[in-house]
Amino acid sequence: MIRWLPLLLLALLATAHLLVPTDLFALDDSIARAILLELRAPRTLLAIGYGATLGISGAALQAVFANPLASPDITGAASGGALGAVAVAHFLAMTTPIALALGGAAGSGLALAGLFAIAGRGADPARLLLAGLAIALAAGAATSLLLALAPSPFAFYDQWRWLMGSLVDRGWPDAASALVPSAICGTILWCDRRAYDLLALGGDVAASYGIDPTSLARRTILLSAIAIGACVAACGAIGFVGLIAPIAARRLVRGHPGRALLPSALLGAALLLGADMLVQAGPPGRPIPIGVVTALIGTPLFIALLMRLGRSPAA
């Protein structure tokens, strides 16, 4: 029964997210249909898809790095994706959803490649955390610089979108550019679930089953970069979902990193749906960035995780 809990939670939150914020039954049928299909549905699908992408990418990265801190935001992948999208818009003047998605994927890929080169597999939490923090801070500073140098005086308002995340005013083109590549990459990551379980037993054990740990790490980094970058380009960088969901999912599957991929995706989607519902419950006309909500939820859990790692002998 506990295995079905993430799916049940996701179904309930998706229904509430789609229908509850607006009293559709009190409106004219044509207006209600337009609101549901053009406004509510893309936002709900983006919340599900982005959350699932963060969850499954976080679980895969944690398996490859053999470290529970290797989440998309802490490794700098999300910040790199934001930088890549802003750079494409700034230098190439290309603001279509597909162009931003390609830029975001490139930025995330460079960030993850840099982290793997600095820390590598099995790095201690302090080294991984410091390397990821350095990459994230550098990417965030570069993003702010590009926005400050933009010719538009309203560019600073876009900084909230790129650095803190937002699902407001997203339509079907944004959903398609983010969810199609992330769904493909997430499916391929899920197909490698057995390899992640074997990798947890050690590189020699994985190699004896015909799995190349280096090739698996490169593939995971590439797929995660494409998926995360596409979502960040559409909705901005959202933190802590890719950290919390895999940790909770591993508890449901008794520590198996490969088996945790699907539950992690479901929990990530449910967490982002819940966070966006809290955003919609805020003051009208003053939307709170969804990254603020996930940070308020995730920061205490992150501190607790660091304290637990600090007390463990392996740390």
C-alpha cells in the first residue's frame, strides 16, 4: 500500500491544482473551458513535469555521485540552466521556447560537467557542496550581470523568473518545449534503474555485469542537463525539490537508488504542485516566486540532512 502513496498523493494534488483555485462551475461553459484548457492545464502539466524532472534527475545524480547532496540545485545545474537561457536571449536575441530550452540544456550540461570534473564520484559531502555552491554562485552572478546589462528597463523583473522560478502565465508552447525533452530524458534515466542499483554495490560489481560506471555517469549528466535545462528555460530555477524528493523516495524503497527513481519523480511532482497551490493562495496581483516556497520548505530539511551527515562516521 505504501508504494502507491506517492501516486495517490499526486493524483489528489493534480485534481485540486487544476480545479480548485477557480470556481469553474459558476462560470459560463465556454469561459470555464477556456480557463481550464488555456490557463489551468498548461500550468498543472508544467508543475507535474518540472517536479518529476527534478525528482528523477536528483535521484539519478545522487546515485552517480554516491552522495545524497547531489541535487540539481546544489550541483549548480539549475543555475547553469538559467544562465544558458538568459545568455541565448541576451547574445543571440532568441526568445522562442525552443531556443531558450536549448540554451538552458547547454548551461546545465556545462555546470554538471564542471562539477563532475571537480568533485567526481564518491566525493565527500563537503567537497561536493563547496564545488556545487561555487558553480551555482558563479552562474547566478553571471545571470544577474546579463540581466543588468540588458537594454530593457524591465529586465530586472525577469530576474525573479530565472533565479527563483515561476509558473505564472505559462502556455502550451512553454509546456511543450519543457516537457517533451524532459519526458524523453526521464524515460531513458528510468530505463537505467537497474544499473544505478548495481552501481551502488561498487564499480567492480557494476563492471562485472557489463556496466561502465564512467559511461553511465556521462549519460546521466547529459540526460539530466537536457531535462533540467529545458524546464529551467520555461519556468526558471526551482530549488530543493530535487533534494527532498529522492531522499524521501529512498526511504520508501529501503535505500535502493534505482528503484527510487519513479517514486522520486512522483514525489517531486506532488511537491511542486503543492508549492504552486500555496503560491496561488497568496495576495492577488503579487505572485510569490515558487522558488521562495520550495526554499522555505526545503531549507530546514537541508540543514537537518547536513547535521545528520556531520554526525555520521562516514562523513
